[in-house]
Amino acid sequence: MHKAFGSTVAVEDLSLEVAKGSFTTLLGPSGCGKTTTLRMLAGFFDPDAGEVFIGGVRQNGVPPNRRNVSIVFQDYALFPHMTVLQNVRYGLRLRGVAAAERERRVERVLAFLGLGELGRRHPFELSGGQQQRVALGRSIVMEPDVLLMDEPLSNLDAKLRIRVRAELKEIQRALGITTIYVTHDQDEALSLSDQVAVMNEGRLQQYSEPWEVYHAPVNRFVADFVGYANVLPGRVVQAEGGIATVALAALPDGALRCLDPVGRARPGSEVGVMVRPEWFVLSDDLPDHGTAVPGLVLAGEVQTRSYLGAFARAWVKVAGMREPLVIEATLTRRDQLAAGTRLHLHLPHERAVVVDGG
């Protein structure tokens, strides 16, 4: 699909195939084209080029009210003067569903979402999580082929978001509704999705399972956008079978064997090697001179630390590197990773990943 607004290209040559019953997330920064993509699927925009198929049926030119899709908006868009029952029932009335069938569907959906006792309340009498479930109920009661969700949890506080997204995934799995979800929140994307489509500047960067997006990003943008990433410059010495041996600038006398998931490495080429903060194995003691350690070992000093409860994130200055490395570790004592701590960062072979040139 392709979509432009005047001279601004919103979505460029996007091609996706979403499996029936799956949960797919469009992930990316503001302005990357994910909401425009969602609106083309809903029928609010027609693509300038390309085609939209739902269940094998071409949707180009079909208006939103004739596509069997439902959409949950960021602000929920509940009618404030209507009760929960009336909000959930509203779409069925517009479609002319018979009264008996209409009430059967509404009763079943409210019970499934745990809203059965809240039917006569108005939106202002509900919590944020309850309002989100009403908006979801109003969509799924229509029994759509595809459920579209545009950042529906962005108005909830942090703890409630975690709880509601777990509920959302449970509901989606139970109903088996094909769901396409838009967010800029990487935690939501990784925890909810069967597949994640990472977008930037209107282009699809990677379309993979969450594990692959995090552990095997196809380029530097994906590596940087999804989680923290250290990218170390180096030169490829050898590349074969998805493994590249890279001489790193910080380790002039040695080399590190790295994963090369998309085969971008070529002998002699400059690359970036991505290392997630938690991939380092930490040691307070420097290895004895001449000790052979399989992988990369760097000596550094902690500049600052952020305590995050279950773990700590620290910035470590390593000689020869312009930027400190970000590391993460579970703390075993109060003073661990305090500023000024000298330590070793050990990265085993075939743990780091080749991304774009460093």
C-alpha cells in the first residue's frame, strides 16, 4: 500500500500478510505511518496505490460501514449520555440486528468482559480500565473479521496499563479475533503480539515475531527503537553461515564472533555490533594477564546508576569508547554498580548481532 498527503508520503510500499486469529502490532515513532495504515484498513482512507484484502475479499472503495471491521480509538469515544448497555448495543441497532439477537450478544459480551453489573452506569462513573473494556465490548459485539486498535491504553496509568494489556491479550486469544494494534510503546508490542511490524518514515523495517525483533533486529533503527542497545563499531574479518567475525575498535588484538541474521556482513566492511544491556556478564575482578576468555572482555568504570527495583541500569565508561556502555544487572547487594565501581564486561561469542555500519 502507498499513501501520500500532498507532497508528504505517509506510507510507502507497505506489504503485510496477517494470519487469521493472530495479534499483530504496528510499532513505531509518531509520524511513522502506523495510524494511516490502520485507517486504510478501516476504510477511512483509500490507498493511492496497492490493495487491501480481508478474508480474501478486496476492500478498495468499500466504505467503513460495509467492512466487517471494528476499531477501538485512543480516547475510547464512548457516548457520555449513554449507559454501558446503550454504548455496547449502539452499533448493533445501527445495523438493524433483531432485538432478541442484539440482547443476546450484548449480555454475552458484558459477562465475558466482567461488565455485567455495570450495565446501567455511565462512562463518567467508570474507571479508566472499565471504560477501556466498554470500548472493546462495543467493538467485539459486532463480531468483526478484524479488530483494529489505535493506542487504546495510552490514557491509562502505568500499572493499570500492564494489567489491562494482560486482560486484552487473554480476551483476544479466547475470542480468536484477528487483531491489528497500533502503538509506539515497545513493551506493549513485545508482550501482546504474535507478530510485530516495526515502521519508520512510512516504511516497514521489520516484520517478525517479538523475540526476533528484540534479539535479531534487521537494522540499526530497529535495534535502537526496540529496547536499549549498545552499538559498537568494528570491521568484518570473516562472514559465513549467519556468523560474522568482527574486529572491534575497542579490542584491537582480538575479534568477536557475532550473529548476522540478514547476511549484511562482508569481509572488510565497517559494521555496527549491537549488544543489549543485559547480555553482558559482569565481574568485579579483572582476569589474570594472558587468561583466555571466549568472547569480548572490556574493563570499565561505572559513571552513574539507575535503581529500578528488580534490576539496575548503569552507564560504564570504557577506555577507547566515546560513549559509555549501558548495562543492566540484577543487584545482589546495595552498593553493587555504585558510581566509581571498576568491573569487567564479558560478552560471549555469538551473542552480539551485526546491524548497520558503525
